[in-house]
Amino acid sequence: MRILGATSKAIAVIAYELPSVRERTGGVSHFNHRLCNRLIEMGHRVTAYSVRTPDEVQDAAYRIETVAENASQGRLRRYYAAPLLGRKLSFDAYDLVLSSGDDWAMRRTGTPWVRIMHGSAWRELTHNKRALRKVNLLLQYALEQVSAARSDITLFNSRDTRGLYPKRKSDKVVHLPIDARRFSPGPKSDAPTLLFVGGLDSRKRGRWLLKLFNERIRPSIPEAQLWMVCDPSEEAPGVTYFRMVTQDQLADLYRQAHVFCMPSTYEGFGLPYLEAMASGTLVVTTPNPGAIELLAGGEYGRIVEDGALADALIESLLSPVNHGRWTVPALRWARNHDWSVLVDEFLLAGAGQVGVNTR
């Protein structure tokens, strides 16, 4: 399907989250950055509205408008005060708005508005144990409902996420893309290597994986290595921490590792799983909605219960010759999620009201 209209379009991207040279950021920030740069490559004029300043974001070919500086200084400022400041913005000059969130207070004035939902605060709430954090997530879920209802179209990152919001015929599921030019297979490390990307003490359960490595995996495989892309914790034999890495460095870690594990209790999508799949690396994880959907219930990677994870990781690290059962079909599937394939979906969502060039 092609959208009529070969001229460059003015596109606003609501991207409060963008990668920063000052701190580690999550998958949504990198999605926003790649989306903006890809749209620039396609010939569109892109402005990102963010809490980041232009000097914080490297390799941005797009324009950045800072809505609220120092928004990371407290949850109230980041999640409530900063979005309220968006009320002052006008999008009349744009042909299309693509929003990755924090838009519930923004004025709609006729410009087509596409909301991209990266997951659900409700699911995070059910997997969080801190009372104050639960209250914040409950409020965030209510505001997500407002945001989805006010958009012309909402694109959900998974079937699980879509099921948590009112159904509209215009809404649809669109998986998040990866850059297959960057995340691709290559030579593996000489030592059997396990990779983790995420937070140590969050729902990603990095500290639990570290414990399994120290108590079960390393004693069984003395040469095993654990690479952890996260803030450093205690030192241990075979464990290497990577706190701040570029996307190219991250891609190298993915392709060199033999096994990727992010035993998260909840992922709305789980972009690191897809990046590992695109890198030809076996994914071994525990059940969560994102993993089950992305790995097709175990067709593209191993999904095991908590009690079986250590044994599954040991077995996988010891038998790389068997990985092809999962990694070969996973690589084919991941390549169908390249930006060159899926970026059109975000533009086509607004095609009913605006002509946007997708080539």
C-alpha cells in the first residue's frame, strides 16, 4: 500500500523520552530517536518535543524542542508537571503528530494524532511491590486511557497491551521495529557468554539473574561469562558490567553473546528480545506477555518457568550447536521487523486524513 503525496511533510513527534549522554535511558527513548531519524531519512521535517535538551541527545538529525527542563528531578515533575506544560503547545503547523506518550494534556486542534502505546502502566502496577509506586502507576494508567481516547488512532505494541484499553475499529497492533542494519549476526565470543540488558532491581530481575549465575551457572561452567548492561553492582568472577554503551556497542554485545536472558516479570513488548533475535542470539527467558508474543510461545526462543531457568541457561550455554532450532526462524522473523518494513505503519495510521510520503 502506498500513500499519495510525494512532498515532504511536517511531523511532530511527542518524545519526552530520548537517549541522553547524562544517564541511562530505556527502550522507548531509543525508539523515539530512531523514529525521528528514520523520518528525516525519508525526507520529512521532524520536530521532537521532549524533556531533553538538544545538547543531551547525540546523532539527532531532527529538531528538538524542550518542553520542560530538569524533568527527571522527581516523579511529580516528570509525570505530571512536565506533561501539563505541553498544554501551551500548538500543533497547527504540522501535517501529522506521532505521540509516544505524555500527551494527555495537550490540545488537539485538527492535526491528525497517532498515539503509539509502548505498554501498560496497569501491567507494571500488578508487578510492583511499592505502595507509592503503585499509586503513581494507577494514575498513569488512567491518563493512558485519556490519551488513547483522545487520539485519532492508537497503535499498540502487542495484543496484550491492546486488550487493556477500549476497543476502537481504527486502532491496531503494530510491533516495534529494530534496525537490522545495526543488529545482525556475527562471530560469537570464545567463552560461553550470557547477556542481560535492563535494571538490576526492577521487573527485569537482573539481580536474580546475577544470583543464578554466581550460585548455579558459573559453578557448572567455570569459563562462563555474564555481560550485564546496567548500573554496576557487586563484583563477581566472570561478571562484566557495561553502564553506558552506544547502540553500536550494544549491537556488538548482542551478536557476540551466545544466550540473551531478560527474565522480566512484565514486558509489553520486549525490544531487547527482538534485538537479540536479529543478532542471531538465542533468547532464554521466563514467561511474560511480551516474551510469549514475540517468541511465538517458544518457537523463536526458550520460555521456561522460574525454577527451570538456571538449568535451561546451563544447557543452552553448553550446547550452542542446538541453538539453530530457535535462532534460524527467529532471525527470519526479526528481519520482518526492520524499520524499513514497519516505519510505514506509523505513517499509514494517519493516511486517512493526510497524505504522507512513505518512500
